[in-house]
Amino acid sequence: MAEMVSSAIVGEAVSLIFSGIAPSSRNDDKSDEEAAGGGGLERLEMARIKMEAALETSDRWQISDRSLLHWRKKLKRAAQDCDDAARRCRRLSREEEEAELAVRQSSFPRRVAHATKSLISSLVGGDSDRRSAVSSTAVRRFERLADGAGEFMRYVQLGGTPRQNLFFDPLIGHIFAGKTVMYQVLHPGGKYHFFSIKLAGFEERGLEAMLSFTYEDREAPKNNFGLQAMLRLSESTDVIGTTVKCLQLMTPHFKAMARVAIGEITH
């Protein structure tokens, strides 16, 4: 309760001191203040996503037109600038939150002084560094560039040639098609081996494959074990080769299991 009363007194004291000094300045900066909030950051991130999506899609096309290549270069630079602006916005937001927390935990006179200094700074333009990082003008500029990314892709499709999907390994072609690769066998004596590869897509990480291997020995259950691995996929990924290399790096305690898994996977 004391905290709420103290905060109210600080705000009232500052407003009384500076009421009427520069009301027009506050109105002029309203749009910039809104852009500096969460809404502006979300708009920046959405603009970056649109531009990066267009750039990644254009990689699947063979582009020879100089103007399209120049456009693509400009779009790539804009996507990087947009990402940098979003990073600055997040960093400055964290710094402000930390500063506000420190002020709330400080003495009453110091809080009045801080609030007064902040208001003066905003009125005379001393807060321009924060606003320049994510001003409404900058946000609108990146949004215009992001909207133009769709038009860029239309020109790419009209003037470009689709790249052929040449897979390094036929297995990759099946995985990209959404098929699940599965191998299982029951050996004499009760030994059971199971191996599978299936597609697993994640928005944050892109296309990945999940590899699972199970070894069961009914006569010696203590030797039972299971392994799982996640691999980021591309057209040139060597799924089996990469998995074998990972297993070869296992610690000595797991070397015996790794040898069994490698033998079955490469069989």
C-alpha cells in the first residue's frame, strides 16, 4: 500500500512541476512511444519473417536477371537491418525495465529526481536514442519493404527457373516426401533390433529428421538400450553418415552400444 501511495505521489509531483511546459511535444511523440512498445516490436519481427521467407523461397529458383539479383540483395540487407532494429528494441526495453526496477527500490527523493529527469529528457529530445531504435517511421519502412517481398517473388517466378531437387542420397528424397523409413528384425535367441527415420518439422528450427534405434536382448535384458538423434535436413544431408560420426564420438562407457548401433544402421 505504501508503495502505491509513494508512486502516485511521484507521478503527481512531476506532473504538477511540468504541466503546460510542452504539451504539443508529447502529442508529437505519441506514435513513436507506441512504436517503442510491444506492438512495434511485433511489427518489426513480422516484417523480418516476411522478408526472410521470400529470400529462402527465392533460393529454390535460378535467377539470372540483374535487376532481380539487385532487388534480392537489397531485400537481404533490409531483412538484416530489420533484425538489428528488433534486437536493439529488445535490448533497450530490458535496460529500461532494469532501470525502473532499480528506481522503485530506491529512496523517495531519488525517485522524484529520476521521474523529473526522464520527463525533461523526453521534452527536449534527450530520449531520441531509444525512439530512433524503433520509431514509427522505421517500422513503417520495414513493413513497406516486407510487403514488396511478395511482389519480388512474383517477378522471380515469372523470370526465374525452378532449381531441380538433386538429393545427395536417395534416402533424403524419401524423407523430404514425408515417408517414414523403418527397419526391424527379430534374431534367433530373442534379440530384437528396430531402426526408423521419420520427418519432424519445427517452426523454430526448420525441417529435421528423428532417428530411433532400439536394441533388446531377452536373454540378457541388462544389455537393452535405445538411442535417438535429431538431424537438421537439407538436400545434401548424409543422414546415415552423419549419424555414424555422432555415434563414433560417444564416450568409452557407451562405445559397445555405439558399435552395435553402427553395425545395424550401416547394414
